[in-house]
Amino acid sequence: MSYFQRNKKQIIIIASLVVLALAALIYWLQKRYFRSSEDIDAKVFPTTLQVGDTLRYQDKTGFAVSRLWNFGDGNVSVMDSGIYIFSRPGYYQVNITVNEKYSKNFTIQVAERPGTEIIEDTVVATIEGPQQAMQYENVVFRTNITDATSYNWSFGESGAVDARERMAIYAYQKPGTYVVTFYTDKTQYPITKQIKILPSYKEVSDSVSSVDDIYKKVDDDFKYNLQQIANGNDFNAHYNYLLKKYLCGNENAVIKVNDSKANNFYYYCTGLQFDKNVTIQSVKVGLDDNLSCVTKVDIIQSK
């Protein structure tokens, strides 16, 4: 074999090794940095069972920061693993969503247990409460179950039972999305509800120089959106923005215009959209003690 032929063979071997190394590197990079639903390492078992049997669910996804299990019957869980019991026969799509982005479905068949009678609930347990609230705000939750001897509420922040009354009041200390869980001795399985907690204005106090800066920021934003309503722009968008972001949903917040008789926020904005050529000159808001909600607005305006 000539010198050239030996070198050619070595070059081919080296090139092949380089190609294999590059392929391995690309595969590793894809698995490390490019995620998809196929990378979810979750399972539920068994996939065929009877009413009253235990379904086990488990997620071992390495890159999971948050997870949400949906059992297809209105109930959810944020645990990485656990058990669940279906109370009715049928086909259910159990879904897991990881990091609020990647999801995976499992089809579960629940058969009626032979020799048992399905007793329909006369009352379906529900949780009454808002879907959104502010940090530090007292949030009221109620249930329609009135004849239970025990009530248990877990609001998803402490990881424990937080209240034991039919009507519970809770103030979230950190913003985020939480799952409220409720059960009684009259319910066959826990009832859940999701709530989103927005940051309060108290949280931004560390990032501004003074309380006056907090008020000015709210004043300017409030003035801008009121002027948009006065200019005939999208009423619902600007009205609901102010209502949810600053007034904590209180349509009866006090509004005073040019030091006149007090009005409420709803009637003032309704009139503003029909009162043409109004210029909002200044807005001064009043916040509650926790700097969480606007309770009063003084407006100077002219035509």
C-alpha cells in the first residue's frame, strides 16, 4: 500500500469520527437547550381502571419548574406525583403542562364497578371566589355546601390547611398563580379553583425614591386612560384596565370632579364617553393603607 493510500484511509477515518462527534454534539445540544413536549418524563397508571380505583400520576421531568395536572373532570393538581380517584365512569383526558408551555395527554378509561349503584350527588360542590386579586388584599372564598360538619381550605401558598370555615378570608403574601383546594366530609373528592395574584403597589416602593413617586406613576397612568375614554377610544379596554389594575374591581370607588359632588367610578366613566371634548387636566388618586387599591380619585377637567 502506497503512502498516499495510507493517508487517504486515515483521513477517511478521522473525517468519519468528526462527523460522529458533531452528530453527538448536536444531539446533546438539542436535548439540553431545545425542549419539546416529547421531553416530558411523566406517566399515569393504570390507564384502565374502575370507579373507586387509585390512579397514580408521576412527573420526573428534569427541566420542570412548574407543573399542572388536569384530570379531565375539572380537578387539578400541582404536585409532581400523587394519587387520584375518579368518581364517575367514562373516558378522561389526563393532561400535564410543564412550565406553562409543554404538555402531554394520557387517555384513561374508567369503568363502572360491577355490583355497585352509582348515587348521583344532589348538590355539586363549588368554590365561589374571584379569578384574580391583588397581593395583600383580603380575598373571600365561599362554598355552596351548607350541611357539612367540617370545612377545609388550602389556598396553595402555605402548603397546609389554611382555614376551616364555610366562608374563608385569605391574603396572599406573594404574587403568582395558585390552586385553591377545598373539601368537606360531604364531598367525595377535593374541589379546586385557580386564582392569579397580581403584585400590589407596596411591592414597587423599594424601586422608587418615595411614596410620592408611587402616587405620581398611578396618577399619570390613570389620567392617560381616562383621556382615552374621553377621546372616544375603546371604552371597555380602558375602563376594565383601570378597574382591575388600580381599583381592585370596585366600581363604586369615589370620584370627585372639579371639587364637585362625589360620584362613583362607573357612572363617571359612562358619562365621560358621551361628554365630548373633555380634557383631563390632572388626576390625584388616594390609596388604601396597604397601598394596594385606589379608593378615591380627584379629577380636574375642562372643555
